[in-house]
Amino acid sequence: MRLQYLLLAGIIALGWFSGGCGGGNQAIVEGPPTVAEVDGTPITRSDFLRGLEEGVGLDEGFFAGRQTLDMLIGRQVINAELKAQNITISEVESKALLDVIKKSLEESGSSYEIFLTQKGISNDQFMEQMERNLALQKLMISDAEVERYLKAHAEEYATPATVKYYSMAFMTKEAAEAASKEAREGKKDFATIAKEQGAIKTAAPPTQLLTATTGPAPFKMEGITAPDPNFLKQLFEAPAGQVSKPLSIKLGVPLETTRTTAEGKTETKKLGSAQREFWIVAKVVSHEGGTDAATEENKAKVRDKLFQKKADAGEVPRFINGLKVKAKIAIMDAKYKTLLEDYQRFAKEPPAQSPVDVPGLGKTALAPAPK
């Protein structure tokens, strides 16, 4: 459930979905035709008014204008950095993140369509903001960082491959070879061969279907402490219905001694256990393929998780502010020139412990405009 809130809260905070359109404000509407420039790219008055209308409405006055311009400058510097680093958002990445969001909403008893209706936005609007959020994530969380995390937590994200099989165990290799040869000829049932050849341990139909597992961890087998890796390799490579050649395994065998008391009772004393070699012949029943940890869906989940950690630590606004300080920004509308001072001041301040929520920016530590 937490993933849903992280994804949606993060996207909405950076998406400016507040909506609303007020009745106009002369202090906002009037002003120079170009409100600001970022690295020579203008933010026009029409861009400004459109951003204001989409964000907080035209009746919010000076503070709304200041927040809106700050948001538009943030968009410009992020887009410039994406271009500088040659970072793009692919359809596969967008779809992977959208699938995660839809799945999370469904698990919470809602749906993507209900979510759009409640927020009063269209699919295109949400996709635009989701991709903008993903772009910011890619700037702050590299592909290498995601891959390292998935590698370190592979068991959490990967689905191991499994093979199901029946088996018969023998004390000697010679006995196992005879049983294997007879079983591969197919003249008798596997369970019958096990009984006739004197198998000491049998997992034959329909009694005991065993499972071997591989994946991010080493090969695993039920009840086997030291399997021959060649045996496991053959199990996974063999098609369903095929009988293996005999291969070695070592099992922990309990050691114990018994004695008869003066009263005629039998007492058993456990002495621990020892490794003992056996020979196994297996008949493969079915395969179930696993999935690698590094799927596009898992990459989207991990990138969002790592991004949210940085957001919780107040690193996102500092990162965006760093881009603003690095850019060449000129503000033509005198009402908002103090933004430049705030960017420089914020760059020198220690990291914010408790970022505040500002419409149009999400979590930010920028100081409020002077009154």
C-alpha cells in the first residue's frame, strides 16, 4: 500500500494538479511580455498565465504569481539538464510506471479511472506529469544505482525458476545406473522400477513430488544439504518426462546408538549426524520459469523508492535549486526578482530538515517571499 502513496504523492506534488481558475487579477495579468528567461529561453506572459491557471488560479495574487514563476523556472532548468545529459523517457518506462500505479490503485480497492475523476484531470495530463516526475527521478537516480540496488536485493524482486520431479535414491552408483537405464527405456513405470531395484528412498507418483529451485540464491533442493551442481543443472535442462542419469548427492544422516536396559527396554541415544553419499535418479515432471529481478516494472519501483528516500531527506528541492543557481536566469518582472536572491540563499543554507509543501513545487525549503 505504501508504494501507491509514494508514487501518486510524488507525482502530484511535482505535477501542479491543484486546478481551479479564478476571476483574474490585474497585478498578475499586467507586466512585461517576457516574465523571465532561463539560459536565453523565454517564459512569456502567456506561459506564466497558463501555468498560474493550471496551478493555483488567477485570483491568488502576488504569492501565487511568485510560486508559479518559480515552478516554470524549475521546469525549464530540469528540461535543460535532461537535454544536457541526453536523458529521455521511453514508452516502455512510462508504461512500466503506469502499470505499477494502476496495480497499486486496484490493490487498494480503487482504479485508475476513479483516481483521474477524483483529481479532475485527464489521462494525457496525468501522463505528462508522470513522465516529468520520472524525468526528475532519472536525473537524481542513475540507471547504475537502480541496477546495484536490484542486484543487492535480488531475492526480493526476482521470481526463482523451479523444476518438479520424482526421484529414487540408491546406496551405490551401480544400482542407480541400472534403475536409470531401465527407466529411460520406458518399459516399466518409474515407481515399479524403484521398488524392484530396491531404492532406499523413493519420491514416486503419486506420493511425493519434489521441487528444486534456482534464482538469485544458489540451487536449492528439499532436504538436500550438498547436492551435486551437475545434478541440478541436468534437472533444469531436462524436458518434462525425461529420466536423469544417476548423480551424486550428500545427505545429513542421523547417527545414533541403541542399547537394551536391564529391564528389557530399548534406549536410543542420538550422536549427531554425518554426511553420506547417495545416488539419485530423477524423473522430471514440469518446469516453471522464473523472472529476473531487473524487469522494467521492478526498475520503476526501485527508482521511485530511491527517489522518495531523497525526497524525504529534502534532497529534491536542493537538487532543483542547484540547477537554478547553475543556470543563467533573468527575471524581467520586477515583482519577482527576489526569487534570484532566494536561490542563492538556499544554496548556502544547510539541508532543510523539514521541507514545506509549496503549490507548484511540492516539497521545498525556499523561504517565503518578503511581505
